[in-house]
Amino acid sequence: MVWGCISTYGFHDLVLLDGTVDAKDYVTVLQQYLLPVIEQYFGNHPCIFQQDNAAVHTAHEVHEFFHARHLQVLDWSPHSPDLNIIEHVWHYLKGILRKLAMARNKEELWSNVEVALGDMWSEDMTNKIQTLYESLPRRMEAVIAAHGGNTSY
């Protein structure tokens, strides 16, 4: 599994997790990677965390992690890639990876990902991510207009 984090400030972290990830593993990732991002960029100001409805994301232990820290998690509609802007970031990352030499194993793949991260942390990517955030109201309007169906996003 790969865990990534974006905010209106851009791309933050990408973490490679080996094997099956359970709630305890996921909470560890949130502690090590999400909390520092929140502290650095938002401090005591409120922010809303969004994640999909993967089983590990909705586990009781994960819910308790957010509750204990008074972190708001956005209720997320299942099967809603139209609204999940990180999907565009994953698509961009995959496009960069396709331009690199084909990885023959996991180590080479991760090496390629590390090369691609240079683009992910660029000012251009930060601007793209900010544009994606600015598009959220239009995306929501499109989903409402489509009565929850597919949109052009």
C-alpha cells in the first residue's frame, strides 16, 4: 500500500507500506506523517481530513485516533472519485513513472517513485493541487446535478 498526503499547500508525504496494513499500522502512519503536516501547516487552526472508505480507514481504532485529537474527518460518499482530488495526483505520479525505465522489482519501482517525487514537490505541482482544491465547489455542484451519477471530473 502507498499512503500519500496533500493539502492546499501541496504534496507532502508518500509512504510505502509493505504487506497488509491493519488499523494499528494505519494509526502509526497517521501519527508519523499526518500529525506533523497538520502541526506545520495548520497549527491550532481547524482542518478537515479526507480519506476514502477503505476498511482500514473506517476501523474503530482509527476513528478513536481522530476523536482523541479532535481532528475532523469528512464523511465520504463511497465510490466518489469525482470528488477525491488525490486521484488526480496519483494519475500524475503514474504518468511520471511511465516515462521512467520499467521497474523489474519492488526496489526499482520505489527508486523510480523517489525520482518522480522531485516533480511531485515542485511549485508547478503545488499550483495544480491548489487548482484541484479550488475546483471542489464545482465538482460538488456537478455531482448534485448528476444526482450522484458520473460527472466530467
